[in-house]
Amino acid sequence: MALAPLKLDDLRWKEMVDSVRAKVPGASQGQWTLHAAVDPGITLLDLFAWMIEQRSFWLDQVSDELERALVSLLGIEQASAIPAATALTITDTKPGRFYHELAAGSVFRLREPERLFTANSGLTLLPISRVEVVTPAGSVSGDLLSQRGMAMLPANGSMAEASIVFWLDQPLPLPRPNSEMALLLELDAAPQIEPQWSTEAPEQVEWPAALTWVYSGPAGEMVAFDPASVDDGTGGLRRSGIVRIPIPEDWQPIGPPDAAGSVPHAIGLSTEESTYTYPPRLLNVAANAIVASHFTTVEVASAVLAQQAQRWLKLPRQRLQLDVEQPPPIAPSVELRLRERDGWQSWVSIHDFAFSTASDRMYIVDREHRSLEFGDGLTGRIPVPHDPDTPQLELRYRAGGGEVGNLGADLRWEAANDVEVQATNSVAAIGGTEAETMKDAVARAAAELGQRRRAVTKGDYEELAVSTPGVAVARAWAAVGYHPLHPCVAVPGAVTVFLVPYAPRPRGDEWRLENEERVIGPIPDPGMLSEVAERLDAARMVTSEVFVRPPRYRSVTVAVTIAGLFADSGEIEREINDRLFRFLDPLFGGESGTGWPFGDAVRPSALVEQVQDILGHRGQVAGVGAGLDGDSAEEDCQDLEIGPYDLVYLESLGVRFAPKADVAGGMP
């Protein structure tokens, strides 16, 4: 039986007064005779009853301050507003101009709707008329990439290279020192991998392959960049991002000018081992690109601040009002300095005064009302300027953030402080969120209590592996007691986690084997193995030893005999091929559709069921044979046993059609 909820507020003022008045004659031994409201004792009795009722009412109330303090004890604070971010491609409105510098902090304005975004870094603009991507498979211009995309590098472990050709409006003059060019590469990355400009993207993730960036130098040779000078925001083509490269002093054309006078210059990338899980597919490429975020920097004039501070009294909860015409402030960005008796002092933005002392220089940012609130002298210091008549303050903050910054792609922007450039965002602005409410913070605290942070059980290892930030692990299987160096015995404390990475799969029911870019048995790249191993090593118990390995794949050959008359035997064969390919797939196969189970045997009866489901009433399965690792598909009823940590995939399928009269047994 459930317990009734505890109610602390069960006292009423009248009940308390009546109860105490009834006890007055006996308690005073008859000496207190006047019990009317005019008696001072009755007045005090009424007052204390009112105070007790208010206190008991507070016992049943949980204020935001109390909730915030309790959540802080769990190490969780209310999340502040986050600005959205996007990648802007800058266009110089003065054709042919070289080395126009765009400073970090440049503001770009969108007219409809009115939004201000600030460049996170500077940029040297080059007069590039068009961009082409050249791979062994062919050449595609940047305009066509967005329509169909192309594979930049293979995923077969071989040596590979690709080039990006920039057509400059005129020959390149000698570059200025420390000038950098920037290149946006939009990739068809895994859904769980965020682009570089996302606030949820990790700053650094191990690359899937070791890339070398080169440029076209003198005598037609490709010269390698210093690896330390290249800032690859794509993480080695793992995600969409911006690559920043110094402009070489000896960057030479790779061919003659075209009819319009544009001169081709090349930037290349190569790898000795193309160890990608699947070929990185490029969707868009654009030069002169920067990351910009939804905020603008506001510096409040000292005179405006002084006018407010002159009205301060030495009382608790002083407020400093911000400009209501500006977007709301982003709390962590607020910087406040006040000159006090002991000199200039910096004040710190916090979420709550619960854990502040009387000497802590702290304030709370009220985003909704655009103001700063100070402490009461007990929790949080009261601001007292050195000279109350002419107080000196410095205030700087970022205004913006929130969901209003999440915008679509292909919008036109203008530079607020540089009228000679324009911009477009080929990718959507993402990541903008409002400041977290107390209710959401409490819900998040409850959810985080149930999250796995330590690797103890088999499920812990698997969940931590799949949720590793920055890499796309689709499945994980933890083999407790398995040691790669001692596979024949169970080793106490050893845990080997096998990873199945994400790989593109066709949409709908189109599961054709003839797609050359399809990866049938996806293998994790070295960067993924390293990231997962590092995470599990930090979460494991001291007595455990963790290994991270790719799975071993076993190829399956299937032969099917079908009885019946079919109008289009080719279509039937394609349908069976698609169904069995999906059924044996390591990512979407098995009875549950979540991937073929590790170590599960291939049962002919299960294959018969899948094929018969395709045929329906049109025919029947007369026989099924299957073989492993290139063996012939013998027709028998024996299961194909695989290793406990193996997976399978369909390598080939043979379908034979036979009339029903040739099939023995079964119903006529």
C-alpha cells in the first residue's frame, strides 16, 4: 500500500488562536481575565499564530533557490543560453582584390529575420571564381557537389589522394606574412557526428586516417605543408568543418588560364593508408569560409554605468540594468569590473547565491529582464564603489543566443562593419538553445543520476562504447573474460569490446549489392578504436583490463531453389537478394532488425522463412544451401556455426527456378 504524501502545512491561524485562548484561563490561574482583541496579550497571540502559520506554509514549499542549491550539490548547474553557429562563405564585392583581411569579431547582419552573427576567427580573402574537386574517379565542380556528392577517398586501406583546384581571377601575387585561406568541406557524415561548428562537437577526436596536406609548388611538384600549420576542422574528413591553411609563398599554377583569365592553383590531401570505415563523401566545398555564432559583443559606456551606480545604497540586492534594446545577455560571457577601495576588482557571474559568502564578489545574470543582481551582504557581497559620487565600472558581454538563432541554409548576409563583403551560409545555423529552466535542470539531474559513467557490467562497457563522443559506433559487444592474447581460456578481469561502426545503408527496401560505395562489413577506423579505448580505460575498474577490437566477418554464400512459374524471374531474384542481404547485415540484420547477433549460427530454416515470405502464394522454396568463407552452398539442414565474436554478411546468392512438378514432397 502506498504511503500518503506528507503534508506539513496542516495548521490554521484560527485553530491555533482558539486552542491557545482556551488554555489561557487555566494557564494564568484565572488572573488573565480580558480575552478581547484590545488586550495586548491577545494581540501578541494573534501575531505569533500568524507567524507560525507562515512558517509552516514555507515548509511545504520548495523555492527555485532551494531547488537550485540542491541540484548544485549534485554537481549540476542550470545551463545558460547557447548561441547558434553556422559556416559563412564570404564573397568580396570588389572583384580581383587580393588579401583583403576580415578580422575576427566581424559582425554579419541578416535582414529578415533580424539577426547578428559574429565571426569566430579572421580570414584572408582570395579572389576565387570557382572550386573543383579532383579524385581518381573524376572531377566535379563545387556547384555540382551539392546535387550528388562524391567520394573523396576510398576505404580499402590503400594509398590515396585527392586535389582541390582553386581558380583565381588573376595570377597570385606574393602573399602577406601570416595570411591564411579557409576551405569549407561539407561531408555526408554519420548522423551522430556533429559538424565542427556545433556546440556539441568535441574539440579534438583522433583522425580516421593520417592525412597530409600539400600544395602545387615550383617545377610542378606537390609540396607538403607543415602539419602544425594546418588547422583541419574536419578531423581528417570525419565530419563537416573548415580547413585553415597558410597561403604558400611559392604557390604555383598547375595549368594555363581559362578563357575568363582565371588561373588554377591546387591544394591536395593524401594518405598512405586510407583506413576509413566507408569512403568520406563530399557534399559541398567552398573557399573563403568562417564559423560565425549568434551573438554580438556589447561594451557599456562607463558614464551609463556610473549613473546607475550613483543611485546605489548600501542595501542588499542591488541591480544593474542592461540595455533593453540589445539582445539578452549570455551569462558566462558577462565581464564586470568595479573600482572599490582596494582597487579594481573583477566580479564573477554565478547561477545562485546559496554557496556564496559575504565577501564573494558575485552576481546573477537575469537574462529575461536584462539585468545583473548582486548579493545581500550575507550570501554575496554588496557592491560599494570607491567614490560613490563618480563610481567607475567596466562592463562587457555577449548579447544573443537562444533558439531564435537556429536558421535555415542559403541565406544572404551583409557585413555590419565592412560594406565591401557579403556572405551566404550553405549550412543551417544550429545549436542555439535558451537558458535552462529550473524544472529542466531538475529533470536533467534526475536523468544523469541514471547514466553510466563507470564500466562494471557488460552493459556498462557496451553503452559507454556506443556513446563515445565524436565517433559513430553503431554496435558494441563486450566479451567478459576474453583476452586477445589468450583466446582459449577465460582470463579474470579481461574485457574485450568489439565495435561495429556506422556505415551508410540504402533507404527503404533498396538493398542492392552492386553499389560500389557500400561497405558490407564495416570495420572501425584507428581513430575510433583509440577514442573508445581511452574512454573505457578511464571508466574501468582498477582490476580490469580492457581491449577494443574490430569484429571478424564471415562471408556467406547462399543457393536457393524455387518451385513455381514466375512472370519476371529477374525481379524475384532481386527481391530475394535484397531480403537476404538485409537479414544477414551486421547493422540491420537478424530477427530483431538491429544487426546480426554476435556468434549466432546461420540456420537454413531461417533463410527459408525469409525467402518464402518474399514468394508468398506465388511459389515455394524447394531447397536452400549455405556455405561459409567461400565454401560451396551445399543443400543440407546443418547450421553454419561461427565464432562467438564473429558476424556474417551475404557475399553471393544463386537462385535456381524449377517447375513445381520437379519438386518432390509437399502439398500438390
